[in-house]
Amino acid sequence: MKLMKNKKGITLVELLAVIVILAIITAISVPLIGNLISRTEQGAAASDGNTVFASLRLWALEDPQDTTVTFAFTGDETARAAALAALTTAIGPYISALPTSFEGITFTVAGSAVSVTTAAEAKINGHIVEWDGAAFVRP
């Protein structure tokens, strides 16, 4: 019998070992990537809320309101849509794109001051955000 001096290729055991290692890496990384995407979307929603707040402050400083103006994103879909339309009209010149939905958030403009109140589970674009007294943050 002739011995092979120049061995080429890989064995089945080596191939299976590589497949097992890749499966373990995939099993670990997929949930981490999903969590990263979710946290990124929450951060984007909080940033969108802060942009709206800053735009409201600009609007209030440039055009102080004689009466209190409230944009309440509470209640049913129709009420929230009306509040979004009013908000779009007020701060349209100060913001390039508004978030598409708010839930459980009320913006109040009195004179040149802007305040925010939120429900226990406030959402912007479907993502839960919190108001820490000065800015929207991820929970």
C-alpha cells in the first residue's frame, strides 16, 4: 500500500468542528444584535422627542403665546392625530421631519416656556421613552 505523502483537503471531523463553532458564534451574536437594534431605535425615538422639544422652545421664543397652548397626545387615535396636525402647523418651519406618532405625551407652551408631561409608558414612533425633566431618554 502506498502512503500519501502530500495530504490535501480537510477531514469530515474538521469540517464538523468548524460548523459547530460557527453555530455557537451565531447563537451568541444574533440576540445581541437584536438587542442593539432595539436600543438604537429607542435612542432615535428619544432624540426625535428632544428635537420636537427644542423646536417648540424656538417657536415659543420667537412667537411667545398669549394663551397656553397644549399639544396632548393622549386619548384615542383621532385626538392624537389632531394634536400632531396642530404641532406640525406650529413648529413646521423649525423641524425638517416630525416623528409620526406620539402616545402619552403632552407638550404645553405658556408664554415662552415649554413643559412636558408624560404618562407611565410614553411612546414616540412606537418606542417607549422617558422624560427626565430636561430631555427624553431611553428607559
